[in-house]
Amino acid sequence: MKVLELKQSLPAGLDYWEIKQQENREQMVFFLDGNMTSNNRSSSLGIMCRAYKDGVWGLASSALGDSATLSRICGKAASNAALLAKHRAGKQFLLPSNPAQGEYLFYTRKEPWSFAQRRDFLLELDNYLKTKYPGLSSRQVGIRQDETEKHIITSDGGDMHVMIPRSFLYLLMVDSGPDGPVQSYRALGGFGQFEDIYSDPKEVYEEIEKIYRETQDMKEAVYARAGSFDCVLDARLAGILAHEAIGHTTEADFVLGGSIAGDYLNQPVASDLVSLIDIANTYDNTLCPVPVFIDDEGTLAEDCVIIDKGILKSYMHNKESAAMLDMQLTGNARGHNFDDEPLIRMRNTMIVPGKDKLAEMIASIEDGYYLVESSNGQADATSEFMFGISLGYEVKNGKLGKAIKSTTMSGVAFDLLKTVTMVSDDMYWTGSGMCGKKQSIQVGMGGPAIKCRVNLGGK
Amino acid sequence: MEHICKQLIDRLLKNGADKAVVSFNQTETSEFNLIYKELNLLRSLESTRLSLFAIKDNKRAIKSINQIDEASLEEAITELMQSVKDGNPDPAFDIADYQEPAAFTDGALEPDNDLIVSRLSEFSSEMKAHFPFVHFDASMSHTHSKTRFMNSNGIDVTMERGYYEFSTMFTAKKDGKMSSMNYTYFQAPNLDKPCMEINQSRELIRQIVEQTHPDTIPQKFVGEVILAPFVLGGLVHTLIQSHFGDGALISKVSLYPDHLNQKLFSEKLTVTSRPRDPKQAMKYFITNDGYLASEQAIIEDGELKVYPISIYAANKTGKPFAHCHSNNLVIEPGEIALAEMIKDTKEGILCMRASYGSPSPQGDMSTVAKNSYYIKDGKIVCPVKETMISFNLIEAMNNIVDFSSETHNAGEMIMPYMRFSGAIVSGA
């Protein structure tokens, strides 16, 4: 992205403004049964100005990046705010400020791979699948890399230039079971460009074997029983629990919109084994899947401890919500495309690992389930949540049994978290997620395995 | 637009493409947002999308950009042709055959911003006056979009349209109790009617207040489920994609890969794609391949009539491609009113919103019943909480009891309520 000089077009007379130049880039290459079904590249570049005046916002954007257009959209943003202010009767707030400046460009330091090298990497994996598991009825391998580059300046001194890449390797196996097709799927990878994560297809063989085993387990899968059970949620599920079940209810715009979390600040909402944090960028000295150093309002991004040993401690904020609730800024304002307004978005939401061992947790279940993989999830202002469960196993007398067919898990998060009796000492990050809240945006989520009581759909 | 598209087709062919497709779209959107019950944000967006598609020696690549200066175009062409060169051949790649050029114009091309503000203010005032315990956000926008689609076989379609879009999300909080959140939306060619009077907006908002006091169902049971129109639309779309779409057929997860003209579902089920239905605001005029879209029953009287697939999927599977997508789906209304349906239900759930994961390839699925009601002996007993409905989607479409006479038009689908039997309903 050719970085523009944004400062030349500063609008005057506004209470606050920000100007953003952003480019999103994506590459997708997929093979299905050896045929290249996707060979796509896309990019989207543009500029946006958002202006705050008299308690309302005006925004304007354009894909054009010349200085005349920049001046025009800045003027349009200001006039939009002025137009809206005529119809606004609500209270006005002085927006808080904690500006930061910095450049965070995470281009690979390795020799970038050509498209042909990526293609050959996938073809080698595809050939491995075809040769090793000839009985599969279908197989799919693919790479998706997305890059988000932003240059933002704000009227209160925020100034950032960032390029965050994510790269994923997708593996799908379809086999025929007695009841028809069964499939298992995995998205591997996370933060970084492809060369930062992979160098040799053989590094993936072990994971491929696990996916194949899961596919075979699914052939013999039985229906889960409908009802409430003691379950162990694998670490692969902890992230979506943190994000969907709790995280959304504690985004301050949800709180202002009536979320149940608004009633629980500084109250116990979970077992004291549970601590939950929205990490800005770094956990355990390692960059998280979606590192955020400065948010789209130019605010310094800081970790937000949402639940500390079972007590609800804080919410995630942008400038407006922090002003309305008189709380500290957290740096959670993010927009996905160049023309998107920053919304309160989670960054890397995680449950803090505990001290238990996964094997002991499973052994402690008399009659329940070990739930491993989720297909999707949804949240509610009441903290009632739903996850699709695409992989799970029966547990009887502490031993794993048959796989279960796809089902749905649900619960009220602030009730469920009070039933947590064990938390494992491991940690698993998921970086391939996209959270849909008006705009779809990259999020990280993670955590350990958890033993708790949940509702399952089934027979 | 014509000049850019023609020039790009020529340049792709000159750069070695055997076949080429160009799609060029320019859009202007004005979006007014009510946040925390007040007008808060006005967005004015100008966007561009240019998609280039090339095939050479049976290799295919696609490049999509939003910059149209000469340097960006040249870079895109060079990169695209390199991607084509590095691709893998598949004789199934192809583009649409020649058809007569066509042009379509639809809807209000210019926004009436005063009317948007007026309709939103009216909605906000009514919410505050009549539903003081309801928290809500809402947005209303106007989009004006121009698209030119050309390919090297001579396809040339011009499309220009304008439409309004409304959405609102709401939850109620009263006496320390709160409801689940719910939402409604529609796309419309004009703003003739207040938002509250379109589809079931007022009824959903009325319901949200009583949903602050939900109850658990008394016991697990097997019963009937009445799916609200938005829920039915989502499930029908999922069913079609899961078994009759490109991905399902090519990756062999479809249970019905060779079942054209076979009866798969209840004879009560007819699902039609109506791309240019005058009743729907969000029309589509061409398929993704560029063929003019036409009305097509995908399922008629329970029989599968067409696989809504692309040229590529058709060539891969040996089936005919379709002149429709699985969009703008319509199910005709039945003869029974929703109230009568409820009266006729011994034990069941009126499912107003569903929160679910993808069904298994066999169709098994479970959904959390949101904003929904327990029905016993023909009467609504209570709003429910923590209630799960487990069923098989294919069996559900074979166990249809009836469709309601009421329909809802979201501007992209028209659906009635549907009742089916045999669902397992369980609580916490």
C-alpha cells in the first residue's frame, strides 16, 4: 500500500476526527480431489474519514486515494455529522483519549514463496492424502492468506501504520459411512505470512492422521442424548466459549444495549477457577493470532481483564462507550474494511489455563461427553449461547466411547461458568475465526479444556 | 463502464487468455444509524469492485480489485495471467455462451434522505412511546448500484438498481428480568410504509417484552414445531446448499447426487427461485456465470426439479447448469392462518428465531429455540428459555403438516410459517 499523507486534509471545527487509509488483501488457493477449484486474489483499498461533532458521527469513504478525494470525503464526513446533529436530541459526551503512535509491519523476514511454491506445497499434501488414504470419497486442501494494512491518524494524536497477516491451511476429508457421507475438517495456522508458519508439507502429516482418525470415528458415530450433562470441553472449544458466551456480553455497546453483563459488574459470575482476558497483542511472550497495538481510534490497546477469578471486572470499550459509562479506554475499536466505522470488537479473548490434566478431567466424568470441535457459535444479550458441535465423544465411567453425530450445545454462560469444576493446564489458540457483528472481522480466541455442565441437543 | 469492460476483455485476450470475463460494479450507499435509541451515525460510502476472470489452456484464475487507474489495471492483468499460467488445468472451467445483450433498471435510484430520517425518527418515537422497556439499535440505508458484466463470448449485461434496507435489533429489560435479543430486517423498493408495519416488526417487538419472563418446558417431548418465516427461509437455503449446490455435489457430501425428478420431500413442499419477482426488492438478473436468471422451481411438489449449480459444477458432475441460484426463494402461502395452526397443535414450539450449527451430511441438527413459545393443547403457554429442538432437516421436510396463509417478504425471500412433526424438544 502506498501510504498517503493524511495530515494535509485535517477538517476544522470538529470535536474529534480520524482519517484512515486501509488495504485488505487476500489470496486463496484450493484443490478438491486434485483439481484446483480456487485460484483467487483480491484487494480492497480506500480512505475513510469519521468526524464527531455535537454528539453525533459523520463518516465518508471512497476507493479513490487522490488528495482531492481525501479533501472531499473529509468535508462530507463533517457535513454528515452536521446534518445528523440537527435531528439529535440526546446527551453529548466528551470523548476520552489515550493516544498512541507506532508502526507494526509484520511482513515475513523469510524469502517470500511464489504462487507456484504454494501450489506445489498443496499438491504434495493432496498427493499424500490420495496415496495414504485411498478410500476417501473426497479430499480438499487449501491455503488462505489475508493481510490488513492500515494507516490511521486521529485528532487527539493517534498515529499508526500496521500490517497484520494471517495464513491458514485448510484440510477436509470426506468418507462414506453406513449412514452416508461423513467429514472432518481443520483450519491450521494463524498469525503470520505463509512462509512464517510452514516450510515442509511433512510438518502437517501428524495433524492429517488425526483428522483421518476423526473421520473414521464419525463413521460409527451415535446420536447424543438430548439433555443436560457433565462435559469436558476440549481446549479447541474454550476459545469460542470465551468469545461467544462471555465476550460479546461484555462488549460495552452490548452492555449499553441491555446486556445482562451490565447488571453483574464486580459480582461473581463464574467459578473462581475461571479468569477471562481479552488480550491486546501478546500472551506468554508470544504474539496472539490477531495482535492489536493501537486501535482504529488511535487508542493504545491494552489487555482487558473481563473476569478475574470468577468476578466480572470490566468491559471492552471504544471512545464513546468509555465516555458514556465513565470507564477506562481499552483499545477495542476496530473496523474491518476501509469504509467501516470502528466498532467494539474482541481481539484475542481467552480463558486462563488452570492446573488440571485433560486425561484426569475425562476420567472424572461418569456419564457425559467430551466435546472437541465446534462448527460455529452465536451469542445473546442474556449470555445464552449456542455452539454447533462437529466432533465429540461419549464418556462413560471415565472412559471415551463412540463419537457422536453433529449436535448443538447451549447454555447460559454466567450459569455454565459457575459449574466449572476443572480447568486444564494446556492452551490452544484459534486464529481462523471471523466474528460477524455488522462487519465480519478477524478475531483470536483461546483457552484450556474445561469441565462443566451443558445442554446438548440429540435424541 | 462499457469502455473499461470492453478494453479489459480485449487486453486479457491479447495477454493470452482463451476466455475472459469482466464484472465492474460501482455503488453509493447512504446509511443512517440509530444507536442506543438515538440517531448517532451517518455513513456515505462510495465503492468500486472490478473482477477479472481468465482461462488459458484449461487453467483458471480470478483477480478482484477496487482501483481502476491504469497502473492498477496493468498490474492486475499481469498478476492474473501469471496466476493462470501457474494454475492447474481442468477442462471443466468454462464461461457462458453468447446471449443477446440485456439491460435492467430497478428500484429507486436516488435516495430520499429526508424520508429515511423521517421513517427512522418515526420508528424511534414509537419504540420509546409504546415499548419503553425495549433497548434497540436500528439502521436504514439506500444503495444505488451499477454493474456491467461482459465476457469474451459476447455476454454483455448492464444492471442498475436502487433499494432501501432496514434492520433493527432489540431486547427488553423490565423489573430486573431481560429477554433474549431479536432482530428483523427487510429490503424494499420504497419507504411507503412505516418500518413498524412491514412484515412482523410490531409483533416481534411486542413479543420481546413478554419474553422477559420465559419458562422452561415441563418435560422433554416429541411434538410439532412451527417455524417462523425467517427461520424457514434459512433452513431451506441450508438444505439446498447442503445437498443440491456446487460444493455438495463436487465434494460428494450430497445425499442426492443423482435424484433429478425424484420425490425427496413432502408433496406439500414447493420452493421456487424468483430472480425478478416484482414483489422482491433485491432481484438478481444474471447467474454468477452471466446467464440471464429466470424463475425456476428447485423443488416442486416434493420433487427435485433442478440442481442450482454453476457451469463448472455442471461440467464436473455431468448435470445441466441452472439459470437460477438458491436466492430469492419463495414458498407459496397455505390456507391456514397462524392462529389456527397454533390451535391445531397438541404439543409443540412456535420457533420465532433459531440458533443452530450446520446440519450433519445426513441432515441431523439441533437448534436452540430463541424468542420462541411452548404450545400445549392448542394454546401458547409461555415464552421458553434454554430449549433445544432436535430433528433431521430432511425428515422435517417430509413431515410437513401445513404452511400458513401469512407470508413475510424480506425483499430477498418470501416465506410463510411452516409446521412439521416429529421434533424432539428438550429443556435444561
